[in-house]
Amino acid sequence: MPPVEIIKLTQNSSYIPSASNVGLYRSASGTVLIDSGNDAETGRRYLRALEAAGITLDAILLTHSNADHAGGAAFISSRTGVPIYCSRIEAALCADPILEPSFIWGAYPPKELRGKFFMAPSCRGNVTDDGSLPAELADIRAIPLPGHFFSQQGYLADGVLFAGDALFGAESITKHPVFFVYDVAAFLASLDRIAAASPPIVLPSHGQPVHSPAEQADLIAANRSAIEQVASAVLNACSPPTGPATPDEVLASMCARFGITLDWAQYALVGSTVRSYLVYLRERGELGVEFRDGKMWWGRIQA
């Protein structure tokens, strides 16, 4: 494995680049890890790197409960005794990891979805739903950034917004054009919230730090464009002459349109995301639903 790097962003803020970037904020009030890596072994590596740098942790903040963000939290907390903080719904999923694959699958998940990719080791998250943090972390601002997942939060510290999966890097969008979204409207609103916050630096979990206002605006626009492209593709799949369509037919159309090869994980993630887009378009008044022949059919509402 490559060595763990700690890269400075500002005087007090740094990050550990990885498949899911991990933030680090150090101040007179305390030292905080923002997200924790994807599993216990990654958490162990990060903790060793911090110890080697003479850094003692005071808390872990989780942007959300997905395993690639929360997977190392239980190990790090067990070794250091530091508390873990996250929003209420995310805390519930951290405590009972079976909830994530159950939600994405829509029932008891098959064994292929019960591995570490979907299920982080259980950990206890202290709830920060009102956006407040303990006194020792008072110089960090929690910003609600839902959409990708239930109640994701970003953290603004020392001019850096650690944005979690509320904003994806350009390479990540290219690699995964149909990225996972739980609530499409909320994701778009979170993009607006990032733009309104206008921090000097934004760090996506999947992407490079974004420094200038122009670069931030471009990346926000790229995320919005990706959402609009998928929404348009879903709408087209439900439109004549091919539509109305069942959710699985829409999924097949997305796979053809965006070059997605299905396996268990992709079927669960992209299938769930497609259903989120269907609901989004229905609530915008662009799709209607009917039940016939033992199937659910989604069709475009013609103006």
C-alpha cells in the first residue's frame, strides 16, 4: 500500500488523499479527523500516520455513514477513546450497518451486499442534528448537505469545506456518471448551499481540492450537469416510442446509455438511484405512474 500522506491545505486544515479523502483539522480547541477511511485496516494506517506525526486526536466527524467514509471510525475510536459525531439518521446507520444494504436493496440484502463495501464496522455516533458541535469543536461549522445520502453534513473549518459526497470531482463524474443519489432535489439544493457558503477551499471526498471561486463554480456546474443528463436520460427512457417503462427497463436503458456493466453492487446502487430519479421527475410533474399486468409503468406526461 502507498504511504499515508498528510497534505496541508491551510494553516490548520489538512487532508489525507485516498479513494475517499479524509480531512484533518487542528486548532487550540482540539484535533479532528473528518471521515475515517473504508475499513479497520485503513483506520489503523491513518492512526499510525497521525501518531508518527505527533498528532493526537480529540474527535472524529463523519460526513455520512457510507462504509467508505465510516469504515475506519470504530477502530480509531476503540484505540483512542475519541468520540464520533454525525447527524441523527447517519448515527442510526453507523450503529446498525445492516440498514444500509437493506435500504439500498429494499429488503433483506443478499450475501453479496453484506460485505465491507456496504457495511462498516458498527460504531456509536453522537448526534449533531442541530448543526451544533461540542464546545471544544465550536470553531467548526456543520453544514447540512443531504441528497447523496439521508442527512449528510459537510464541515467548514479554517476556510476549508470538507464536503463529503455533496460534490464529486471531475474524474469521479467521468468514471461514474450515474453516481449514487438518494434525493435528487436535495442534492441540487446542497450544490446551491455550497455555492452560497463560498469557502476559500472545497474538498470533495472523491476528487482534488478546489481552490478558486471559478474552479468551484465550474465543479458545481459539472455536478449539476451530470444530474441533469441522468434526469434527461431517465425521462427519455419513459417517453414514446419506447416508454412507458418499468424501473428495470429504465435501468437497462441507463446501462446502455452510460456504459454501465451490472454486478450485485451496481445493480443495487444504480437501480436505487434510478428509482430516486423516477420519484424526482414524478414530483416535478414530468412522469406519471400506472400499475398494470403485474408491473409498475412510468410514462412521460405530455404537455
